[in-house]
Amino acid sequence: MTARRRTAILISGRGSNMAALLAAAADPAYPAEIVLVLSNRADAGGLARAAEAGIPTAVVESRPFGRDRAAFEAAVEQELARHGVELIALAGFMRVLTEGFTQRWAGRMVNIHPSLLPAFPGLDTHARALAAGVRLHGCTVHLVTPGVDEGPILAQAAVPVLEGDSESSLAARVLAEEHRLYPAALAWVAEGRVRLEEGRAVIAAQPGASAPALRNPA
Ligand code: GRF
């Protein structure tokens, strides 16, 4: 087996997707090893869950940096470097990243978003899906590029929108799919199976198949 890719999970909140990734990575055969959980908020519930699982945690509070996103990211980069991080999985990380940061991590940073992108980028996706009357909703794992929620799509899962759904019932149905989808999609990246063709992600069938190195999609 080739070396597992050293991966950081970045969170801001409860960390249920983080927990799903930690559970997958607890299997030594999983191609990503979670070496760091980093939060931009000291009160993120996920930090305690990560610590319980024996994963190193770090807090880089974003608030003191105000609008200086680059300075905040420099502090984050220090933690990533200290832990030898190769891949980043954003999991409910509520900070918009600069173009510089996303370009440095191009092809090596993934995010999960609670909608079927390109529908409903941004916040309040479940309420907006209900208001729009869509019959299918879901979640997307994508590579992160400078445009928020715009990167090449790696994987999606759809759920039905049912009569009488509330924002929370719909969110719960989507979240169950997120927990299934994210570990699978992160594994593809960690195995080097993802390549980009004209800005779209193509997943090689075989782990380790000769996927050319990821290029910056920009
Ligand atoms: C998830 O719905 C995820 O798709 C979105 O933020 C939420 C985070 O939830 N990006 P959790 O912290 O993983 O439970």
C-alpha cells in the first residue's frame, strides 16, 4: 500500500462530517490519514470529538484577524506545515478563503456543500431549496477554487424533497448522505484518481491508475 496522504480537516462547528471522515480514516486501509483537525473557533463542538478520537487539534481564531484574511491564513498555514499536511478537507468551515490560499492548495483541497451544485451555492441551502419547490436536493463534494462553491464537482448524492418537509427534516436527510459521500470522495483524491479535463473532474476507475498530476483549474 502506498503511504496514506496526510490530511487536515478544517471545521467551524459541530463536525459531523469531520466525524464521518475520522471514522473512515480509522481503517488503516483508507488512503487518507487525518493528522490534524483545525478550527477557526475555539467553541467548535467538533474539537472535543476529534480530541476524543485521539486526533491532534488546533485553534486559529479568525475573529482577531478581522478582515485580514491573508494574515489569518498565514497562521493556518503554519499549523498545516507543522503537521506536514498534504490534503485539506473543509467540513463546515465557515470562512471564505483567499485566491492565494485556494491556488496554493489547488487540487489538494476539497469541500462538502449541502446542495446539488451549481444550484444553491452559499448559505441557507435547505430553506432555499424548499422555497424553490425543487423535488430533488442533496449534497456535493468538490475541489475548492477561488469562486465560492464553484470548484470541479467530484461527487453528488440526491435525496427527495417530501411533502411537509421542514428545513430541519430536509437537512437531516441530506446530512445522512453527506456522511456517506464525503469519505468516498476524499478517498478518490487521496488515491490520486482525480484529474481535471477542461475544468471538470474525471475520476479514474482504478486506484493509482496513471492519473496525471492535478493542475490548477484556473
Ligand atoms: C454541512 O451541512 C456541510 O455540508 C456544510 O456545513 C455543514 C457542516 O455540518 N458545509 P457538520 O459540522 O459537518 O456537522
